[in-house]
Amino acid sequence: MSNDKPVVVYGASGYTGRLVCEYLREFNIPFIAAGRDKSRLQEALDKVPGIDTVEHEIVEVAHDVGPLTELFRGASVVCNTVGPFSQYGHEVVQSCLAAGAHYLDTTGEQDWLIACDEQYGSEMAERGLLLSPGIAQMYTTGEIAANLCLETPGMDTLDIQVFWKGFPTVASTKTILVNAALSRAYYLEQNEYVEWPADGGLYDVVVPGQHEIGLALPWGGTSHPVWFKRDPRVANVKVLGGVFNRPLMLGVPQIVQAVIEQVKDLPVEEKYRVLTEQAAAVRSEMPPRENPRVNTSLDSVHASGPLARAHCVIYGNCNYKQTGLLQAFAANSLLQAPPKRVGFASACQAFGHRELLGVLRGFGLVAEPVLTVHR
């Protein structure tokens, strides 16, 4: 299917996909909103303010390499929001390779990032294509903070923390449970992956800007250890994340452990079915549209080396809006110029951390970073 829309948003009927479309409209980029149910796609796009001011098309497509390749052919960029990505991502990347399109997604699934790097990174690089999973607030905003710290030479260790206020979407809830039940979580120690303890316990953490001690989890290991494994400046990366709502965090390990126990002896396909049901039981409705006075985010990075220290905090709001904007900005950048790096690369590696910070600041979604350096 040759098309004149340079961007395809796959999974546009979901909460995040809809926001990607909304910000593509802000950049005046024509796009195709694609997914498996045309009526759901139409319902989602109808809620995008001013959607009639940008060229767009709604396309129903089967989740198979053949139909997806046909859809992507002629497009320059695919923004994929269909997760869990470890379950559904392979067909989309394979279709991007076949069609010659750059690939972006919003994942936080560490096993999927490792698979992208190992299975598709070299081939995408040979084709001059970008493979950039994990462009989202929960990962990219913290990566920006980490790179601001790393502007001071002499750092080799990153201690990263991400917090937000609000509730996950339906898709995020499913991804969290699938990730917890079916994959291992790693941190980076002396440039080698080390598995987090599998007990699912909570960690007490100091949250900048408040007196109350916070609770956090490894949250599947996150993207950062994978991205920084290829960064010669960095040897050690640990990441913890959580929500500001302490009672909610106290309940997360029990929910996760109960689900893991329920699916541990099932065949893989049956595990996915049960996990989907359990995720729907936890959250079956889209959260309300984010309110910047309620839905806040916080990314904190302590960077250190033998004789240097830096700390960067980025306060923001509306983490899903940050994700939508980051995806649209990345697509817009790829339509204008080649990325800074092809093949497997993070948002900061592909587009520059200062550039990404600038667009988040320009749209009023993050405050000026608070950076302190000790040498």
C-alpha cells in the first residue's frame, strides 16, 4: 500500500496512540492511524481536538507481517504503541525492515529492548534505519537528566529514579503484569547485566522535593541499562520507579506475586490469556485525560565517579502527554534529517538530549532541570 502519509501510528485507538496523533497534528504532519478495529480507531480520533486540521487516514489492518508491510510501504516512520511489545513487536519491526521505515515505540519492556538490539539492530543499521524502542516519559525524560549529568566528565555510575502521580492505562497495566510474570529484570554492573532479586520487594527511596520516604520497584529493569550498555562513559546503571501514592505502591507486590503464582505452570499462550484477564481486572477503563495540576512526574538522576558527583532533577506533568510529544517530535525530526545514529538507539542517542529537553520545555511539560555538580 503506497501512501502519501509519512507517519503511521500503529495502535492509535489506545490512550497513548491517540496522544501521538494529537501531537502529530501540532507539528502539522499527515499520518495514518492504524489498528485492528476501525470503529475503535474512529472513536479515538474523534476525541482529538482539532483533528480535522491535519490530513489523516484511518486504516484497519491485521497484525501480520504481510498486511503491515503493505501498510507501511511508502511511509517514513512507524510509531508503534501496541504492547506488550515482547508479544506483538516482532511483526512490526520486521514489517518496518521490509518496507524501509524507521521504527519508534513506547516500550518499557527490558527483554524487548534487548531483543531489538540483538535481533534487529544490525540489519536496521545496514538499511540506514532507526530502531528506537522506549521513547516515552518514563524512560526518555530520565535519560535526558542522565545525559545532563554526564556532560561533566568523570562519571561512570547512574542511579536513576522516576516517579509519577496518576494511574496507568489499560495497555500499561497489561504490560506491567506481563513483564513481571514472563521476563527477568536487570541492572548494569561493570557493563554486565545483573539480575535484580526476584522477590518483588519494595525499596525505600528518598524522593526529591518531599519529606515523605517513597516506595519504588525495579519496574522490569527499564530501558536505561540497555541503552547505556553501549555508552563508553557508563559502567553501572540502576533504576527504580514508582507512583507517589504510597498505599497504591504497597499493594503492587501482592498483585504481581499473585499473578505470577497463577500463571507459573501454564503454557506460554495460556499465560498471556490469563495475564490479559488479570490486567483487565486491575484496570479496564482508560484513565481520564491528564490534568497538569494533578498528574505530575519526577525524574531524578544521581551520577557519580571516583572523584565527581552530579544530581539532576526534572519536574514535569502529564507523563503520557510527554510520551505523545516525544514520539511526534522524533517522527518530525526523522522527516527533516537523518538521525544522529541509525540501528538500535535511544531517543537521546538518535536526536540529542538537549533537543528533546527543548521540545518538552517548549510545550510546557517539564520545568527547567535542577542540576548540581560537585567535583
